[in-house]
Amino acid sequence: MFSRYDGFLAAGDDGKVVLFGAPMDWTVGYRPGCRDAPNAIRHASHSLEEYSPVQDRSLEDGPYLADRGDISMPYGNVERSLALIEEATSAVLEEGRTPLLLGGEHLVSLGAVRALARRYPALRVLQFDAHTDLRESYQGEAYSHATVMRRVVEELGADRVYQFGLRSGRREEFQFARGLRASYLWTGEEALLHQVTRVREELRGLPLYVTVDIDVVDPSEAPGTGSPEPGGPSAADLMASLLALEGLDVVGLDLVEVNPCLDPTGRTQVLAAKILREVILALW
């Protein structure tokens, strides 16, 4: 389904969405390996059709997508890596196109948010995640996949961040989350789609950045992730929730924390590729 071009901003096509990878897992403390996700997701995408029967749309109807390959990340250098992601995102925006970022760990989102916030001062961020990611620091570090949303709040303000699917975090993180515009605990009593639908109208007309941590999905369906959290929504519920954003002004999206080393079946990577197909067709 997806092609791969060698090197960021190398030869591409006229797609309105520019996909690029950020193969970074420098701050993952438990089970690293998500740096391998961008190419694993590309490879898995070849098992899928371009056509979505749910939407009656096909990537062949495009041009939808230009794949620019992966950013060359300086191993272990967090600040430089974030700066490169920010530069890459800005370059896509300068072309008048929409960035679609493949992580890598969740911290990669911060570089993209910084670039988008400059272009769109009213930017809102929608986070789909099992974890709050709101720690002030993790293992003594301010920049971590466990602190990324705290840093996003500092960039944008608490009234511009929406969280969905949460079921893991420290007590102080959930206390902090009460000050956000919306932070929904996942209990299984209502669909993820209902949480998204509840805020949909207030988001209309606002520029939105969507960040999807694959661990929002129950690990029975997406085991290939570094910090799995049992008891989550289904993959179908996540996709329905993302499709519910159709008609809103989604100006960028990322998909992070897929760890192909932990899923020899490959189903997590295939799920990630299918999510990308559906959101590309629905949102752009």
C-alpha cells in the first residue's frame, strides 16, 4: 500500500499528505525497539488493499500520500532529534501539505507540535493513549515518552489538550489532568467513540493535531508495544473514533509506540497500517 523513498525530502509524488518516519526510542526505559516501527509498518501495509470498504474510498483515487522515508536520527541525542522532527514538519507545512509522522516513541510528537503551533496559533492536540504521559520528569529527565504531554501542555496551555482512552498514570498525573480541557478515563463503560463525539462540535473550525499511541488499544489486539496496558478499547472502536473526526480541520497526525520486536505475528504493525489508511482517506 505504501512506497518508501530513501531519505527525507527525496523524490516523492503529489500527495496532499506527507508521511515520514522518526525512528527514535532514546527515552524508552522498559522495552525499546519502536525505532524499527516506521519500516515495519510500511512493510505490513503491503498486506492491505488500497481500498476501504467502510468508506468506499481508495488510495488509488488520490493523489493522497507522499512517503519521504525516515529522518536520520542522531542516536541518543534527544534535543537534536526533536529539532530535526520540528524542521521536517515545518518543511512539509511550507509545501502546503499535511504531515503524517510515524514514531518511534511518543516523545517524537513534541517536535511536530512545536512546528504546528507556530503555523497554527490556535492549535489543539487530541491524544489517544493508555497513559497520561503527564509526568513532570521521568528518571530525572524532563524529555521522555512519559513526559511528552506535560511538555505539550507547557507549549500550548492546558485548555488546548484533549485525552482519550486513559487507564494508566501516577496519581499526580491524573490530578494534573483534571485541569486539561478534556481528559477521559477509560473504564469500558462507554465506547471511545462516545468520548470523542462529546467534544466534536467544540473542535469544529479549530486546527487539530492528533497523536495516536498504539497502546490505547487493548494489548490482546495490539501486543507489539513497549508498555502494554490491559483493559483498553478495541481496534474497531479506535478506528471509529478517528473516522468521527472527518469534517474537522486535522492539520497533522502521528502514530507512535509500535514495537515490532514484541509482536512476531505482525498484527500490531498491520493494525497500524490500516489505521493510517483509514485516517488518510477520511481526513484528507
